[in-house]
Amino acid sequence: MTSSETDTPLSRRLALAGFGAGGLGLAMATRGSRVGAQATSTIDRATHPIVGIWCVDAPTGPTVAVFSANGDVMIGVPATQSGPNGVTFVSSEIGMWEPVSERGVRFTSVQLHSDMTGAFTGTVTIEGYPVVSEDGMSVVDDGPDTTVTIRDATHALVEVHRGAPAAIGARMRSGRPGFAAPEDGPTPRPGVGPLPY
């Protein structure tokens, strides 16, 4: 295996992996105001606006992300992906998050991959930085700091990608799943244009 580092995503796997593997509706205006881990110790996870369920429109398809008050994150993605090695079966992304500002977080999640025979083929680790809107109803991860690390079945480093296309989403509520319905009209994507539905 070869190891490489790039600044742009190259596959559907990478686009889905940005939290976009997700986030929704607002540009990351607070990106420059991120604070370090010591300063975030006063931010309570239980009351952070990221806590909840988010329906995210990643550039290659929908995902659902759950950010729990205890710091767990689970991101559901489609069960299969097509890529340079054919069809790959993928797990949900499971990981942890921590606050980096009053509305922003950093998360790290891991996704397992297998081939059509069920053989384990490797992992993808995602580090994302979504920021919740001021009204708490949308989130965006615009990708400049997102890191996607691909490892093979022996856990050897295959590739590291920095940056990902924007992922945007909406908070799920009872009676309102969070994905825009056709009758709702298109949802604007900051700097990207309208959603395709």
C-alpha cells in the first residue's frame, strides 16, 4: 500500500465521510473564533446546541447524525458505496464529539468497510467541525479542517485527505424529519446553491 496526503476529496466515500460525513444551512462564521480544549472545558456538552438528531445533505446523499449529550456521535449513511474497488459495504460512523466553541464542535468517527463476501477491507476515520446556526435549527460543516483517513484491513495508512465539500442539514423534530420536502421548496446552501429537491 502507498500512503499519500491530499487537499481535496477524491471519492464518494470521502464526500459522505465529511459531516457531511453532514451540517446544515449557515456558513461557518465562527471558524476563526474556535477555541482550544482548555478554554472549552467550561462549555457544557449537555446544553450544547449540537445535541440532537440532524438530517444532513452531504454532497453525495443523505445522512442522519445523532449527537448525544454524553459526547457520543453516530452517523447513519447508506449501507453500500460504489468506488474504485467496486461496491463496498459500510457501517454507520461511530465516535465522539467535544465542543470547540459555543456553537461549534469537533468530532471523530470511524466507519468499517467490507467487500461483497463480507471480508473486512478497512476503515475510514473522519474528523469534522460542524457549527450550529444561531437559531439552533441548522448546522454546516464546510470542510476546510475536515480530515478523512483511510486504512486497509491491516490498519496500514492508505490515504489522508484534508478538506471536504460542504455538508448542511436541519434538526429533526417530531412530525418534521429534517430533510426538505419538495413542497417546502429548495433550501439554500451557503456558497453552493439550492438543494436539488
